[in-house]
Amino acid sequence: MKRALPLLLALSSALAFGAMAGHDWASPGRLFSALSGDTSLQSQLLMVWRLPRVLAAALVGALLGLGGAIFQGVFRNPLAEPYLLGSSGGAAIGATIALLVPLGLPAGPALAGLSFLGAWSATWLVLAIAGLHGRPDTAGLLLAGVAIAAMLGALRSFLMLALSDDTVNLQVVLSWTLGGIQTPDMAGLALLSGLVVAALALSLRLARGLDLLGLGEEQAFAFGLDPARFVRIAVLVGAGIVAAAVAYGGLVAFVGLIAPHLARWWTGPRHAGMLPASALIGAAIVCACDGIARAVLPPAEVPLGLITALFGGPFFLLLLARRLRV
Amino acid sequence: MSGVECRSIRVEAGGKRLLDDISLAFAKGTLTGLVGPNGAGKSTLLRVLAGYHRADAGHVLWQGRDLADWSAAERGAAGGYLPQQLEPAWNYSIEEVVTLGASRSTAPRPTAELLAEHGLSDLAARRWNALSGGERARTMLAATVAPRPGIILADEPGASLDIRHRLDLAHRLRALAETAVVVVIMHDLDLAARFCDRIVLLDAGRVVADAAAEAVISDPELERVFNIRLQRQALERDRDWVIGLSA
């Protein structure tokens, strides 16, 4: 609990910053009066537009933090990212189809459903290829994931070129693939909250298995885990979480890498503590970056994925350099 | 039946037969040493006995029941398999590793008690990267035997230990063999001769000798298999004498 407090404080600060930031900055005083029931237009705009968006950013960040932590645990590699497994790429294909093909379905559910479907099938494909010759090992999974992710990226670009015409706005798809939180309505926010709670509960059920897997596949087996079965389940849970994050926030890079890293540094490697910490850190990062995205080039909005990549890229390189040195 | 048994085990890889028709039974109260030159198939056999490597033919039975019928959790609680290599992805502390080992029991023993039992209390918070080979080996042994498994299969647990710690380990394995089936791969023939009750000598995937330790040590097959000449000297069993040194 002592370790959770600073994380909660960081998240609260990020939420407050997110609520204030924008092309029209809100002072703490204005924020406070809006929260205490003020009915002025400015307060209503804050309550109806900005706060749901800030909360959605935090929730998407929590999903990215959890998804990243699960993938790093499964791959036993601190440099692993959900993107490496093709999950994000698969989700992005599904979402691109939902955005560009007139399917006659309601836009929200189609986007969410196809993102899920894309992430799950891409992950299955990676697992199937990696497991062609018996037990899927980590290197095989990573290589299969990289190859699939590259192919899916090319396919997505092709679909965008082939399917866009005057009736669909390529700009929308493009800005979505660069990452960006949409302002949800109350029902959307409730659904997203439910997804985060479910994701956290499922992740925590994986905690012991991820701990054991961290000892190595053979040692995990020795301590009573069926590694092949566990990896299959954990990857699917991770893919589901990543798909939900992609459906709500587009392709947001590096949060799934940074959040688990900081969480492990803060709580130690045991996943029962590290998973919730990663969710909190991911929430704080996306919340703060979303605030920056809204405030840095007013009145335009910079894609969220650009901000996270700008901060996350150097972080990744730093980790890589440290890892190469030892 | 409270032992480990394998029947007609055959393992092939890349067209090569790694284990060829191996049938062995191990009982409680006996410390068995698996010896043989590099590539003889010792580690493969141990992995098959542990269930980690599925044999191409044959069966493994734990307590009379086919190992394929055991759930992973049951297997983890009843068995203590100690692989040769351990490279944790995360920098766990000794306490965390021992807790994880103990967690496979339905009623895990308190970690503090386990750490004290293995003389690791003072090092509890020390992280993996900062441990010596000996400390790592002691940690893994503590974690492996934490739920008091009835079956212990260890792949060269003494490999990275100095002679003092190797002797300590041998005494521990002897003590464990009082209440469990213990099968250990050993490269140190001297220790195997003095601490094991039984030695199984493997060569090129086959059992070439399987008898009481003294009998195998005096078997000329041993010299042929290792392509060495041995000078044998009788020493009291279970004592901490070191042989093979000359001034």
C-alpha cells in the first residue's frame, strides 16, 4: 500500500493536468467549481467534453499498461511490446476495415468487434506459426510476431489506399492509426471502465503463472506450470486487452513498454504488485500525454501516438543501450 | 507404489537415438546417481522422468500412475525437478524465488522457515544478479524441496559449487533420500561413489551398468565409458574426505 500511494498521487496529478490542459486552459479554481456543480457554460463544457475524455485516456492507458506487462511477462523480455506479437497490427486492420468499409453496422460496435477479431486472429496466427514444430519458444514467437506485424502494417496501408474514396475521410483513419482518444459518451465510458476492471481481474489471475514463467520455461514447468498452455491463455488475454486499448485509443506506441518497466522498477518483479502498478502508470502517462496533445498546438490537436513516441522512443533507446552494455 | 518408473523409453532427435529402450525404477529411501560422459543422455533421461520432455516411446509412472495423467499442479506439488540451467528474466530476490517454489503446495510453508532451514535468512532480500553460483544453487534447492516433494530429480545441482558446498549438498541429498525418491545427475564420480546408494551408468543413450554404488565404481565398464583409468581407494561412506588431491 505504501508503494501504491505515490502512484495514485501521480495518477491524480496527471488527471488534474489532463483536465486543465487544452487550447483553453482551465484554472484549478474553474476545475473545482465545475466539479462542485457549477452550471456555467464553461463548467458544463469541462464536465461534458473534457473530463470524459481525460478519464477515457486514463482507462486506455491502464489497458496499455496491463497489456504490455502481460506481453513482457510472457516473452520474458523487458523490451517486448504488444506490437511485437502482431496483436496491435491485427487490431488496427480490424479497425481500418470498420472505418473504411460500409458494413451497415453501428460504427462503435463494429470498430470494437473487428479490432478484437483482428487482434485475436493475428495472435493465433503468430502462435500457430511459432508452434508448428512443437512447443512454441520465445524466440520463435517473437520472430513470428515481427513478421506478422510487418505484413499487417503493409496490408493496412494497402487497404487505406484501396478503400478510401471521396465518401470516407482518409484523414480520420490516418489520425486514428497515429493514436488518439475520442471523447466517449457516458455509456462508452461505462463500458470502457468495465473493460478495465475485467482486464485487471484477468491479469491478476495470470500473476503467479507470469512469476513462474519469469524463472524460465523449464523451471516454471518444474514448479507445476504447463508453460505451453499458460502462454496460449496469457497471450489471448493480452491480445484482448490490447484490442480494447486500440479500439478506444488507436495505435498508441511505447506506453506498453514504458509502464511495465517503471512498474517493475517501483514494485519489484512479482506480478501481483507489478500489474496494478503498470496499469496506474500507463493511465498516468496516457492521461498526461493526451493533455499535452491537446494543448501543444492550439487549436489543432497533435495525435497522441506522436507524443508518446516522442517521449517513449528515447526511453526505449536508453533501455536498449543499457541492455547492450551489460 | 511410491516411486518413479520408466518403461521402454525411447527418445530421438535429428535422426539420432538419444535414449534407447530405457527401463528403470527408483524407490524411496535410495539416493540414485546418474553418471555418464557428456552426451550420454543423462539430462534427457531426467527431463523425461520429470515429464518435461515427452518420450517418443515408452511411459513414465509416478507413484504407479502414468505421468501423462497428472495435472501440472499435482505434478508440481509431488515432484521437485531441478533443471541444470536457470536464467530468470527478472531480478527476483532469494525470498521471492523460495516463496514461488513453496507456492506449489496447497498449504505453503512459511518462507522465513524455509530460508532459515537452508541458511539463507540473512540473504533473503538479495537479488538474483548479486548472488554467487553457490548462493543460487542453495536458493534453487530450497525452492525445489519447499513443499517436501516425494520425488526429487536434480540435474547436476553441484555443478557451480566449490568442494565445501558440494559436500554440504551431498549431505542434504542424502538426508532428503530418507523420505523421497532422489535421482541426481553427478559428474563427480568420487562424490557419487561415497554418497549414492545406487549408480546408473549411461553411455550413448543406453544403461550400461545399474547396481549398488560400490559395484559400479569397481566395474571396468566405468573406465571404458569415460575412457580413463581410475585408481580406487576405499573411504568411509558419507564422510567429508576429499580424494584426488596430491601434494
